[in-house]
Amino acid sequence: MKRDKANYRNVNENPCNMCMPMGGILPFKGVEQSMVILHGSQGCATYMRRHIAEHFNEPIDVASSALNEKGTVYGGEKNRKQGLDNLIKLYSPGIIGILTTCLAETIGEDIGRITSDYRNEHELHRLPIITVPTPGYGGSHTEGYWLAAKQIVSGLARQTPRHSKINIIVPHISPADIREIKRILDRMDIDFTLFPDFSDTLDRPFSKTYKKIPNGGTRIADIAAMPGAAATVQIGITIDDDLSPGRFLEREFGVPLYNVPIPTGLENMDLFMNVLTEITGSCMPLSLEQERGRLLDCMIDSHKYNFEGRSVIFGEPELVYAVAKTCMENGIFPVVAATGSKNAKLAELLTAEIDKYERQVVLLMDSDFDQIRQNSTSAGANIAIGHSDGRYLTEREGIPLVRLGFPIHDRVGGQRVLSVGYLGTTMLLDRVTNTLLENKYKNYRSSMYEQFYHNGHENNISGKILLSGTEG
């Protein structure tokens, strides 16, 4: 595997990630009756709301302490406390998440101390308030997601007697993916706590009566009881231990941890099922066996087209790894794999997989789309898989894009894109294969001209033979 020497440039143009507080908001949206306040300027909260709302096509409420010039100079404690007053009055939340922005972190705001003072002043000892330091320069939205998830678990977890439930901790996947994982667990008759669960809160059913805080999310009581679970299955093999909720539960409460990749692809999904079977003793039901068989049939149907695929895969590290493995299973070998995070584990895992096939892949870390575009063009990529920011690969280089991940802004239904499980993998593979076919049929006349007529012009006889197909 080849690494680009420009991996760690100081300046990124059109980076392949978003800022840390953006990701930190999402786990809180997966907890029941939660509300988030950003300690920073109003512009930051507006940007987050708009970005998340455009992907999920749902109204997104994020409060702000509205720091201004005065607060920047003299401190924003007054703004923070007034913002909390307004938030509690308007929303009556069951839990509050306080995230910081670049501005608050740069001026050195002690959000822990401010929060403690506020709770004592208002006697809010029963209202959970979770603080998460998320300056934009502290990492990408991926690190923000996992840090917030860990802070929620560590802030709510309590010593609990052992029980039969298992913890399922999910990365930033779509609401449709979360619903599919829950369906699989239900089919296997497994008692579980899934966290964070934004399958309803960020993809709510239509209702005439609008609710400021939508129904759904992991129950606070269930998160508190996670230390008593029989095991934790964490879908997150690329995250560092200091950001891992599952590792926290293992270290502090002795809950056995099983780290698995996103169950996209045959091998990854089989691994997920094997872990569930090992923990619970449950067997794969007939309905899931049939879905596995249909995926195998899909792979057989599409393999004769997929061998022409040369993919560029980009997005969050967990997604890049899962999609890369799925592509390799089906002959759509990656030529470029890119993420906006600095993630050493992803490099190690992908290198091990690529070496099995003796292929060369350019791995870009902390990357931007200028790097991705240049490397994709030089490597001859003919299909891209990732979020909407990769549309520039189509617009400027003619590389078709299969939209997957976050954000999807130029199409509707990003919250309904399904890619996990045997069923989701089948749907994803069909999308990828059909995109390759569409591109092939759209360009095959010009390709034939270049290959047979233009290149064979100097040797007219050879060109005629190739075109007629009567010999050779």
C-alpha cells in the first residue's frame, strides 16, 4: 500500500471531513429527550443545524450560548448560564449535552467548573448534563462523534448487577442501518441496548403535531445499566481506546468487549453474526440464512461486471474500511482510499487486507479532495463511493459517484440509505454494479472508437479485423 507524502499538510483545500462539534452532536441525538447547546458563537450552531438538517431532512435544534466580542474578552460564563436557562425553559430536556467550539476552547473556558456551579445554583442534581470539549481543531467529526459517545456513557453509567442484555455500540451510520441492525438482533431473539439510537429521532415518522424533542433514542436508564451487560459489541475497529465507550466499560466495569467492523460485506457480516452467536448462543434464523444466500447470488450475478471496477473510497474511517472490504470481495479493487481523519489503525487494517490480493492502493489520511482527485485520476479510478462532497470527481473527472455516508446534500434520502447486513450489502452492491454498467454503456461508443478505430488507424487491416470480430 502506498501512502501519499502529502498526507499531513498544514492546509487542506475542501477537506474530506467536518469539524469536531458536528460529530459530537449526533450521539446526543440518539439519547431520549436530549438537547444540545454549543458554547460558542451563533454562527457555529447555525452551520451545524443547517448541515445536519440537509442530510437527514429533519428539523434540527441546537442551542447556542451566543458568545460575542465581550464574552470573548471577559469570558462567556454569563452567556453559558443564560443559554442553559433558556434551553431548560423552552425544551424541558431529560439530558443536556454541552459542546464547545474553537472560540470557547481558545479563550480557555472551563466548562466543567461552569456546569458544576450552574447545577449547584439551580439544584439540578437529577438532570444529567454532559460536557464534551470539541474544538474544531481538536479532530474531525469522527473524533467528535466517538468522544461524545464515550462522555455520555461514562457520565451516565452506574454500577449495575449483571443482566442478560448485550450492549451494541454503533458508529455514525444511517438511521436505516440502525433499524436493520435492530431487526437482525430481534430476529435472533437477543435482548440488547443499542447506543446511540437516532433511527427515529433523525428519521422520524410524519406527524401533524410537531414535537421540539422527537420521540426515540436510547433510554437514559438503559445507558446507566450498560455496566451490567453480559458483553459489549462495539462496531468500531478503527477508533483509539481513549475514544472508545466499549473500552471504558471494559476497563471500569469488566464488561467483555468485542470490536467488529461495520457489518457491510459478506465477511464483515459473517463476523458480526459469529460474535453474536458466541456471546448469546443464538443461531442464525432461517430468514437471515436466506438473505445471506441472496447476497451470494447477487455476487455471482454481478461479478462479470465488477472486475472492471477501480474504485476510490472516501469518508469516515469505519465506513472506508467496510466498503473497501466489500469492494475487494467483489473484484472492484480500490485504487484510492481516503479519510479526513488521522487514523493509524485504518492504515494498518487496510494494508493487511490489500496485501492479501497483492494490489497497490494509495491511502490518504487527513486528506482533501484536491489530493483525492489527483490520485484518483492518475490511478485510473472509474467509480467513487462516498458522500456528496465527492461530486467534484464526477463534475471534473467524469468518475461516477455512489453516494454513501455523511453528508448527502445533493440528493434526498441520505437517512434512508441502507448498506449493512446481508440485505443492505445486496442493495449496495447492486447500486455499485449498476453505476459501473451505466457509465460503461454511456461511454462505450467513444471507448470503442479510441480503442479500435483511432488506435488502429495506422494499421487498417488490424483495425478491420478487430471491428468485424471475424478473426482473433
